[in-house]
Amino acid sequence: MRKHTIFAASISAAALSVYGLSAGAATAGSPAVTAVAVAHSSTISGTPTVFPKAKCGTREGTWTNDGITAQNGGATNPSLQTWGAKRVWCHGRALNVSQVVLDGYPNQAINIKFNIVVYRTVKTFNTLRYTKDPQPNDAKPVLCSYTDEAGTFAAAGVTGAQWTINLSTPCKVKKVMAKRGVWFAIQADLDQSAGQWFWATQTTADQLNEADWNDTQNLFGLGCISFAKPPAGSDIGANRDMQDCLFGGDVGEKDFIMVLN
């Protein structure tokens, strides 16, 4: 039997409450609507899907048994506005992507629409572990942007929950910029009345500094409300990557699971 534990790491005691799916789990939100930052499963990882034509070195790795919230909570929970981002490199070639495949936490088994934004890389800020840490440049115009792209569910991949998104138009990035690395930011557009969606993580990352995360409404009280916009007020996102925001900068190096075709 599959066992799930859902929790939110590094959140202040004032932000914690009980999430309905798991007794004692840490969450944030109002008494009527709660949300969870990190989901964890004791399920053994499944079999990676082989993608012979995967681009820019993307592949399914070893599932950490974690999933990170990346969701627009809709009218049910408009404060749930979280994004995950994964960095990819295309050495020696331009980027031309027509399909994105995501592994999610196995609490959902439905088709879901996704928002996708592709960013340049910026190395302006230091994070807890790295100097001039590469991050999505969300202070500059985006390279590609998609709203409500259809994601088709399949009980497949290393988590047993995989979504295939055929982009309405290809995302094309020139060779020089693709070589520097670009970021795919992902958000499930799923009203929280249907539950939450979590982007699954793998370890160890193929390269360091591959994952970032933001919580634009600061629902979880961590202050990571941007990827790399200059810090202002409570915004410390520029000085935190995903590992720093959610796992306190421990020595692990988690990376979101995504394949580009």
C-alpha cells in the first residue's frame, strides 16, 4: 500500500496547521483552505521512461520521494501561487522544444493544464551555498510563455504520475543563449478544490544549481516570493534557491524531474 506524508519544511510555527490528507502534517493557510509546500512518499521509485530523442540532456533520474508545490490554487485558494523552475543546458545547439514531460507526486491522476514560462539565466546574486548562483531572470522579458497548456496524465515514470504537455507552439531559443542555460518554470493551473499538484524531485542533480522555487503570495511565510528579482521588503528569493527556501540549505541537491522533446 502506498503511504504518503505531506509536510512543509522550514516554515515558522505560526504558519503551521493540520492538512486534511495527513494527520499532523505541516501546512499554511486559513482554517477553511490549507496548502502544503512539500509532499513526501515512502513509495519505492518506479521505472524511468526512456525518451530516445530527449533534448538538452534532460531525463528521468532517481526520485527523491518528494514533491514540491507548483500550482495556481484558483478561486478556492488564490493565495496558492507557487512555481518551480528547472535549469537546462543545450551545449552546441539551439533549443527547439515542442513537448514537455513532467513527473509529479502521485496524489493526482487526472489531466491538468499547466502554465510554463522560459527564462534567461542571471548570476547576480549569492545564495546560501553558492556565489553568483545561476537563477531564472524574472526581472527581464521571458523567452517563451504558455498559459493553460493541456497536460495528459499517464501512470508512468519514476513516480507513477507523469504529465505530457504538447506545446501549442514550439519554444525556440538561439544557440548562444541556450548554451548559457535557460530555465523552465512550471505551474499547474489547478483549482485547489481538486487538491494540490506537486512537481517531483530527483537526486542527485546532474549539475549543481538546477532548481529554483517561488511563492509569489508568500503563503508559506518563507519570503521566497521571486526567483531572482532584486530583494525588496520581505523578498529574499534572490538569495535563496529551491534547496535554500524549502530545505534550509542542507547538503542535498534536489532537482525537478522534466524531459524536453
